[in-house]
Amino acid sequence: MPKIAMIGAGSVIFCKTLMMDIMATEGLEDSTFVLMNRTEPKLRKMEAFAREVVKENNLPAKIEATTDRRKALDGADYVVVMIQVGGVDAFQLDYEIPMKYGVDECIGDSMGPGGIFRGLRSIPVLLDIANDMKELCPNALLLNYVNPMAANCWALGTVEGLKFVGLCHGVQTTMDLIAGYVGEKKEDIDYLCAGINHMAWFLKLEKDGRDLYPILREKFELPEYYINEKVRGEVFRHFGYFMTESTGHLSEYVPWFRKNKKALDLYCDQPDFGGASGAYYHYCRMIAEKFEQKDLLSMESKKLAARSAEYCSHIIEAIEMDKVFRLNGNVRNDGLISNLPNGCCVEVPIFVDSMGLHPTVVGNLPSQCAALNMTNILAQGLTVEAAIKGDPELAFQAITMDPLTSAVLTLHEIREMTRELFAAEAQWLPQFAGKNLEPKPIISTPSGTIPAEVPLDPALAIANRFGKLASS
């Protein structure tokens, strides 16, 4: 009877889905679920829903609920984390402030100024959870659903002895797409996918030893296929490998598709998450407002059905019942992908059984794939360091390395945007309290005013540069 702590149980979609998946798994019906949320209203609604599911399906499962995180963690076997520090209000700032400066985010939860600030808010809380686990449930497995996945898991990887895995559904949902494109059943395709979260590459696609990539490439040259995934299709055409993330996500992680109106109109003109500005924020705001107006859970079916595409229940099942399960998960790179930095977060194939998680050594990615991954990894690493140290300069430098931001803004503009984000989100960033990101001075030149690190007379700068040569 495993004890499963659900941290962030007010997350209507994730908590409901993951909990019902576990309840629907044969052999896990008698699990104890400890629902934990920081605020009472959502917690009590989720608790009531969970109890109705147990009653409706005549399950032996036990339901507990608490606002005390340490109580939820005490003695847990599994810790499922799905928090959103600052909620939709912080998310609104993540989207609207960069948009004011011209950084147009579609999702804004993994990269870009919004994703980086989400990481600055989330990492300290995740590290607190991890350190509490070392004391209260040292053998438990942490299953992380909190974005930005790569930066958060990178931070979790700094906690010695912590067992964790970061879970996303990008690989399995992309396989649905690929299977449809190549005309094969998903379960018949043998594939290898590896890289980083939201930018993992399908390195192999085969059926019975036959390479399916020629079929996929041919299909993506047809307008009726290409139009569904313009951004992913373009990266596929130019980098040679298909990637896990859709147009909405991927357009934010690279510099080519959202940097101006021309690019947006050409590649990101699809509705919903196909690239629309602020699509995910607007969706989350709509859900939050609906939840305030009515109890959405009261309208959800309490009858257990087939499990979702999420990995969580399958991992617990594999460990508890020694059933081998394969997934793609996010873990610390300890030599798993040899041409990405050790210690960063990578997404690789993992096998799970009663002995736990067994990540697969992939070796080198194709050079161009590793290079594109590195453009994101550099920003992720600075984000982790900034969050842990509480250093606003490092946070600013993380945003300067973000591919989309650097394609749109000058360093001065990035600094001013970052300062505004810090001021607006200060209540959720306690590690930065009393530490200000300083502005840089403005100097005047014959051609106008420009920002500068240090105000210098241009003539004096030239003289200083060439004076030694002239004197010799």
C-alpha cells in the first residue's frame, strides 16, 4: 500500500488525471493519497472529488488532505510535484512584461523571460521539498511535473542522493503524430529519442528494421502535412531530425520564428497553441476563472477509465510490481549524452523495474542537434545558478542567452525588462530580496544617446586603444 504525496493538489488537471491513473492501475487500488496544497479551497474540492471517486469505484484507497507539506512528505514512497509558484497572476507578468518589450511568447513556461522567471520562482521551492524528503522520506522517488522542466531537474540534480525523474508527455504525443504521418501503428515503431526536455530528437524511427525517416521526410514536403507543424517542419528540414515539441513550444526556443511580424505571420499563424501570442497564458487564465465561478470537478466523471498518456502511474506500477516499463524521462546527465555538459538535465530513454530507474547511455547526439540543445542549456544553467545564489545579474545574463530574446532586444533593453520583471514579481522571489539589478548608464554621442557599461569619451577611447602603437 504505497503512500503517494501529491504536492500541489490544487492543480485541477494534473492532480485529477494522475490520481485517477493510479487508482485505475491494477495492484495500486489500495494506495494512500496525501493531497497537499498551500491554500484550502482548491485542496478541499480536490479532496471531495477524490473521495467520490473512491466511493463510486468501490476502491480500498485512502484519501488524506493537508496544507502541511512536511506532514504530506512524512513516510511517503512517492512524491508527485505539480506546483506553480505565483499561479496565473505570476504567469500573466511572465507574458505581458516581455510582450511590452517585443518578446512574443506563446507558451512561456520553459524558455524566454517567462520560462526563466518561472524557474527562479520554482527552483527554491523544489529544493526545499527535496531537502525535506531527505529527512522525512529518504527512499522516496520524486516525480516532477513542474516547468521549466530542464532547469528544475538540473537544480534537483544538485541534491545528493535524491531519487527523481522529470516527466513530460512530449515524446509519447509526438509518436502519435509520427505514426499517423508514416501510416504505421505507434506500438509497431521502434524509436530512439534523446536530447533535452522540449527539444529531444528522434534519432531512430524504424519498423522491422526498415528506416521510416524517408517516408516522414517525404510527407513533410507536402503542404497538407507541413502546414500542421510549420516550425517543427522547418527545423526538421534544416537539421535533419524530427523533434518532440510542437510549433507553439519550439518557436520560443530558437531565434528564427517569433523575432518579428514577418516571421510570426509566416510560421506562427495557427490558432490555439500553434504559435498564437500568449496562447497558454490565456488558456490558463480561462481555466482559473472558470474554477472560481464553478466547481469544475463537480462536472467531471467519477468513473475510472483507461489510463492517460502520462507516465506517472506506469512508473509506480513498474516499481511496486516489478513490471518493466520504458519511458523518456528527465534526469541528471552523468555521461548519458556525451556531447552535452555533465550535470545538466537531459531527456533520455529510461527503464523502470523494482530496482528503480535505469537511464540509458545514448552517447553523442548528431553535432547539429547537440549545438541547438546547447543554445538552451546555456540559459538553463545560468537560471539554476541565479535561482540558487539569488543573484539578479546571473538571472539577467540567463535571459541574454535566451535565443528568442537575444534575437529581438539589445542588452540595455533586456536589462530594463529584467529589472521590471524583478520589481513586479518580488513577492515570489524571496532569495533576491534586497538585491537589485542595477541599471547601466546612458551616454551621449554625436549620433545620439546609447546605453553603455562605462561612460567613455569616444576620442579618449580611441587614443587609449592606439596610443601605445602611436608612441612606438
